Amino acid sequence: MKTYDFNSIDRKWQKYWAENKTFKAENHSDKPKYYVLDMFPYPSGAGLHVGHPLGYIASDIYARYKRHKGFNVLHPMGYDSFGLPAEQYAILTGQHPAVTTEQNIKRYREQMDKIGFSFDWDREIRTSDPKYYKWTQWIFLQLYKHWYNQETGKAEPLEKLIEIFETEGNKNVKAAQAQDTPEFTAEEWKNFSPEEKDRILHKYRLTYLDETEVNWCPALGTVLANDEVVNGVSERGGHPVVKKKMVQWMMRITAYAERLLNDLDNLDWPEPLKEMQRNWIGKSVGAAVKFKIDGSDKDFTVFTTRPDTLYGVTFMVMAPELDLVDEITTPGQREAVKKYQEQAAKKTERERMADAKVKTGVFTGAYAIHPLTGEKIPIWISDYVLSGYGTGAIMAVPAGDQRDYEFAKQFDIPIKNIFKNTDISEKANEDKEAVLTNSDFLNDLPAKEAIGKMIEELEKRGIGKAEVNYRLRDAVFSRQRYWGEPFPIYYKNGVAYPIDEKHLPVKLPEVEKYLPTEDGRPPLGNAKEWAWDEKNEKIVSTGLIDNETVFPMELNTMPGWAGSSWYFNRYMDPHNDEEPFGKEAVEYWKKVDLYLGGSEHATGHLLYSRFWQKFLYDIDRVPEPEYSVKLINQGMILGTSAFVYRIKGTNKFVSLGLKDQYETDPIHVDVNMVDEYDYLDLDKFKKWRPDFAEAEFILEDGKYKVGREVEKMSKSKYNVMNPDDIVERYGADTLRMYEMFLGPIEDAKPWNIAGIKGVHNFLRKFWSMFHQDGVFNVSLEEPTEQELKILHKTIKKVEEDINKFSFNTAISQFMIAINELGKLKTNKQKILSPLVVLLSPFAPHLAEDLWEELGHDKSIAFEPYPSYDERYLKESSKTYPIMLNGKMRHKLDLSTSMSKEEIEERVLSDEKVKSLLEGKTLKKVIVVPGKIVNLVVS
RNA sequence: GCCUCGGUGGCGGAAUUGGUAGACGCGCUGGAUUCAAAAUCCAGUUCCGGCAACGGAGUGUGGGUUCGAUUCCCACCCGAGGUACCA
């Protein structure tokens, strides 16, 4: 007898879709377009685990749903295939990263194919493919050739800037630029040497070289961007990170800070994610105030959000790294200052954070002059002031800032109380409602009013002005790595020059070793063919470098986020060799309509890609300033780790229930060696690792019970579950539906297959409705009113749920329908046929198969989505709860056509209601039609 | 510390312009089928009391608004994520 044979159904239809290119998206269509995108994966050696497909399944359901709704759907997939693990594997084994990457991609593809995604694989892209990174390099060059004009609020070609320089110098130019840009006239500009001009232009470019303090990770041998450093250690591997000054390529993302911040308001993104980006950008509004240095004509500027507290300043603090510190330090203090600076420089990020509780610092011996009172104010240095934020110097107001307060207490600096009726003997008063005193013209004002007044006064006297500051910093774009995009850059006399666009892609050269060179240069320093012949415009052997005609090329590569910052646009036109993507294609697809991915990319990929999109928008390459207006975060699927407990210093393992009697170390064991009742397979365990071969056990009831804990899924925790086994055992449709049934997409949830039976049963029941004794048997009879009601209710609810991305409740609706129809033993074609279409996004393999059995010769994928008929949703009567003071006491079936008055009359005449009201006074009757009747009694 | 989100049965989770709390699934209990088991089907399943009808309690805790609160307001407790000397 034939049964629901999911394995052969899966294979049959996966083959069919591939052969017929069912999901190929065209760039022309009469249908409206819809673009559904998943964050593409990094193809790691471990393969897909059950967490990866969660988002892919959700987006696939929605993509398939949209096809049924008559949309031309773009649903692509690709690989973020440059990255660290492949390179580290190469260092260990000598295997070229391209080879392992290729293998991993093959495995990923096989696994994805088994789940039945409706991707258009003809559009697959890989960031490590020269045909792709050609355009990543191209975008880099465009950034290199543009500057950010704050007057027009967008990026403009450098030629335009040069024009301005030639006519009026840079005096009136408002640009995002380096802080140390000198001021010059048109005349001076014309007299600059070409090198000087280059150097100056460099200060304006959107990508530029700069010696900056970077996060240097010695263990990884590379620099890291701020978002790659978590709690003072590297995100990958958890290695210590130190500050180091290095010349690096930078991305001037700060130019876009305001737009990146403002445009968040128009995005339909999860609120926490938007909040993370807002905090990361960290806008603060305040004032810049100029302080003169006592006994010198030098001055310096501080940034403050509380200019109203200027009268409370009792000392100044500078970051120890600030150049100005050396200039102002008095001979007497020189040694102490130097010692402190050295200490501060040596600290790792982590140490600095750990030491944050106690304020440290040194007096420079110098004094500043208070701009309003003329008082002498001592200047200190301390690492609680950061060189990278604001001007790296602050005015300290111990009465109004807790950090300044602690510093003052630590070093016995006077604290001047500038707040009325406030006790500051214990801590500073940071309340903005506090009213000022001892503050001259600001007396009796709260901060809100005083800030504006102070700024007005500062501007009038020319000693300060309103200013906005951002926490966001320019992004480091260089990595000392091999497996990334090379820069199309060479160096002549220490100045960087671009390699012309027509020579792209600049292909990654072969190297013998993937480690840095012996003299500490990045891995590309090992390349034999890595020099630029300027005359012949081609890459030649490094041995030919003469710095006359042949020059060294850039040895750094681009970071992981380069390729992922624009891939969504490439999918629109993935095989274009003339442009990154054609105008016509982007005009058609415009932007991503639905983007699915994890929130861990909030301040990395999701911020950088918005930045590049805005740049591409400015240079008129894309029609939208935001590439993804709707974004959903899928939650992580966590693993359920298993532990055995080894008695300290022995090779003896004690079962969970008895472990408290011993001193033990918990050890992760592979979850595949543990059964569903948490009992360990001892034979497998002994064979697992050689040092366990002789293991002894202390059992309870003859068995070994493991401990369980929910953790992130990872190879090292031995808690990874692969989707392949589930697909083999239950079929792809069961995996798809089960992952969705687990709970809301956004929630993190531990993986357990306890409930998978329920979903699998549903699919088998559904199959059974079309078959009798295993033989296809569907009736052409007209459905009854009752059957139609079930159908139309289901259509309505499922569609509502899909539109809310509430796939777990949509699946519940299917189960309810099947239970109800099962009771009626329905096998009518007119009921089952629309239900198959409805189910198709969730269980596409089964749906295709039943669709074929129903006599169709085309894929179900483009079948119109059934619509519901209101008439079948109306109830003729409803069971009303009858409540007494809000508590349910009785039920009555009443016609839905009755008016409020009729309902009230009918309820009050009911015998049971009469008996309930006995001995009580009825004060009020509340009737909510279709919902409840509430009797208010006393 | 600050920001954001959340707290509902044995478990995953439903339900909010305030209106029958616990849909659906898992698990569990009983029954049918079977020599038996698995599978399947039927019934029950928030907790307490009761054979039952029924009664009482109940959405983290305490208060408030309301005829009526999981939903709104106030205070607090707990958990998750983010962030941390950003002046």
C-alpha cells in the first residue's frame, strides 16, 4: 500500500524545480516586483546547522506566497566567501583558501537544496569571485574619487573640489575632511607641487590613508574595526586587542552620520536594532568652547554638552595621547607626564576597561584661562578622557559630572557648587532640571534654558559656538590578511595612486605562505607578482621594483564587510561585466522589499551597507537612499549541550544525579551520543576520544545521565544539529514547518525535536485526505456549507498570519482545518484544491505532488492564491458569555442579527439568568454585540 | 549604571482600539485496536476541593483606573540582548 513517501517526493520535485528553472526571475515583467533577501552566509567548514535555515525558510515561505499573489519575485542566494577561517585553515595546511571555500560552498549548496528553497540559482554570487570583487574594487575607487560636500549634503566628484580650490581656495569649503587640513588660497593652491596637491586632496577623499590609532590584535596579526572588538577582545577568537598607530585605509563614514541617523526613522526595522544604530552613531548636541593657555598664545577647544555649567569648571583634562600635552607640560612635570603616557599606551583595551573604576591622572603644570572669569585652571591628563572623541580635551565640572567629581575627589581638586539647594558632598548632580547659582547671568535658570543662553553669549564673544558631535568614527578599511579583496593601489614616493578602472579586477596574487612576511609585512608581501609597471600599466614581478617605473602595490586587503556592503544590488544584474549593475535593472528592482537576517550585524554590515548605498545614491547609481526598508531579525536557534562530570584528577565519570557527592569538572559531550531521555551511550563515548577509552563510570540505575544546558550552537560545544538528518527522517516539508512552528521567528529558542511529531503527523493526515487505502481518491461532489465555512475561515486566517510573519500561528490554522475536515471525512476536490495552494509555501514538495495528482501539469508555484468569501465567514448565531460583574456565569446562543435591545431583552427573560439575579439589584446591562453581555449587580 | 525587549500550564507558545485566558502542538492520563509492542484512532488534561453538578484561585510581585485588566497607569522584582568613562 502506498503511503506518504516524503523522501521520493522531495527528490522528485527538487529535481523538477532545478531542471525547469522554476524560480528564475526575469528583469522584465508585467507583474509587480518583489525582492526577498536573506543575509548570505559565510561558507564555513562545519556546514549548515539547523539554525541557518530558520531565516531562509521564513523568507522562502514569504517569497512563495508572493508568487502566488501574482508578484515577480526576486529571491537570490550567494556566499560571503572571503574571510578568516578559510585563511587560518590555509596557514595550518597550506591548502589554498579558494579550494576549501569551494568545497564548503558545495556542501552548503547540497544542504540547502535538500530543504527545497525557491532561490534563483542563476543569480548566485560569491564575494571572492574576481568577477564580483572587480566591482567591489570599483566602488572603492569611486569613494577614492569623491568628497563629501556638506553644503549640498552629498558626495561629489573631486574635480569639482579642485575647481573650487582653483578659484577661491578652501576657505569657504564645507566638507567632511581631516581635522588637520591647512587653509589655503587659490593662489597658494596653484603653487603647490603635484605631491602636495595629492596630500591635500587626500584629506577630503571618502576613502583615505591615515595614521590612526587602531585596534591591533597581535594574535590575529591584523587590525580590527570597532564593531569587531567586543569587551576589549577580538570578536573572533577572543584575543587581546591593543591600541597601535598605523597607516591604514579609512572609510569616511562619519560624513554620512547625520543621514544614517535621520533615515532610520523611515525604516521598518525592529526597534532594538534601530536603537543600536542610533547609539552607535551617538549624536550629541552641545558647544565647542575655546580656552587660552596661561602664559602662552596657544589655545585649545573642548566639546561639552553642558555649556551651562561653564562657571563650575575647576580643572581641565586632556587625553594622554594628545600632541598638545607635550607642548604645554612644564619642565617640573615632564617626567611624571611621560611616565603616565607610557603606562596608558601599554594598556590593552581590556585592562583600561577593568581599571575604569579608579580615576588616574597627572598634573601637567600648565594652566588654562577661564574664558569668562579669567581664573587660572589647572590642566591634567587622564585616560578617562578619550583622544578619539570630541577634541580629546574636556572642561571638568565636578559639581555636574560624576566622572569629574570622582577625579576631583581623588586628587583633592576644589569642587565648586553651581546648583541651588543641592547637596554635592556625596555625588555630582547630573539632573538637567537642577537650577543654577554662582553662575553670573545664568543664575536661577535650569539647564534647558541656560544652555541656549550660554551658547549665545559664547558666540557673541567669539569664544565658542554650538556644535554637534558623533561617537561614530571613520571605519578602518585595511586588513593585514591574504583572503580578501586586494586594493587597486600602488605607491610612488610614498604617495598612493589608484590603478585605473579599466584594469580591474586586480586579481589576488598567488603566495607560497599565507602568514605575514618575516619583516612583519602583510601576507601579500610574499607575492612574487605584485608590483605595478606604470608605463605598461600592468602587474609585474616584485623583483622589478625600481621606484622609477615599477612601484610596490598595496599589501593590505579589504575587510570582510566590503563585499557584503553592496551585494544586494548585484543580484539585480549579477552577470554584468560592464558595470556593477545596470541602470535598467536597478530601476526595475529598486530595493529589497524584505530582508531577513540576524541582529548581530546591527553595527557592522547593516550600518556599512547603508553607508555605501547612500554613496551609490549620491553618485546616481541606485535610485533609493535605503536599500532595505523592511527588515526582520530571525532569532538564533540555540543548542542543548550535554555534559558528563569527571571527578577531579581521575578518569572516572559520575552520573548527573550523583555528581554533587564528588568534586567534578563538567565536560561537553557530543549530543549525538545521548538519547532523548538524556542517557549517554557509553560505548560511543569510549570510542569518541582516545583518552576516554579507559573511562570508568559511576552509574545511577545502571545508566549514565548527562547534564543539559542551553548554549549557542557551536562545533566546540558538540551541540550542533544538522538539518540533513531531520530531512532524511521526516522529509524537507516537516523540517520547514517544524522550524516555523517552534515559535516567533524573532525569538531565540533552543533546538529540540520533541514536538516534531505533531507537524509530521499533520502532513501525513493532509496526504491521507487525498488518498484512500493509499490510492488517490478525490470527490468532485459539491461541498457543504459547513465545509466551505472551514475553508474560507482558514484562507482568511492563514493569509492574515503570513502578512504578520506569524508562521507558527498560520500552521496552527492548518491543523485546526485538518482536524475539522477530518471529522467530516472530507475528500472533496473543491475544498482540498485551494488548501493545497494555501499550504504550498510551507510544504512545497507535498503541495507540488498533490497538485500533480489533482491533474495539473504545471508547477503550483504560480497558482493564484485563493481568496475568501465573506459570506461563509458570517455566523448566524453566537454563544454569548453572560457575565455577572465581569465573571462568566452562563452561556446563551443568540442570533447575530439581534440588536442590543433585543439581546438585552432575551437575556433578562432567560430562566437561568433570572435565578442568577435573585436577591440582587441589577444596576446596569452592558451589551457588546458579537462579544459579551455583562450584568452589573450590587 | 544606561538603553531596548520580555516574564502566561509540566514544556514550545496563542489571545491586546480592555470583553469567555491557556488556541495549536508536545508531554501526560484513560480507553479502542493488538498475542504484545510500535503506529493509529477516541476522550481528558491551568491549579486546589469534589464521584459529579459546581465552587475557589489564577497571566512575575504590590497597588491603581474600570461594570470588566494578560492588555492601560504607578512602584518594584527577575531574565535576555545591546552599550559602557563619548564630556
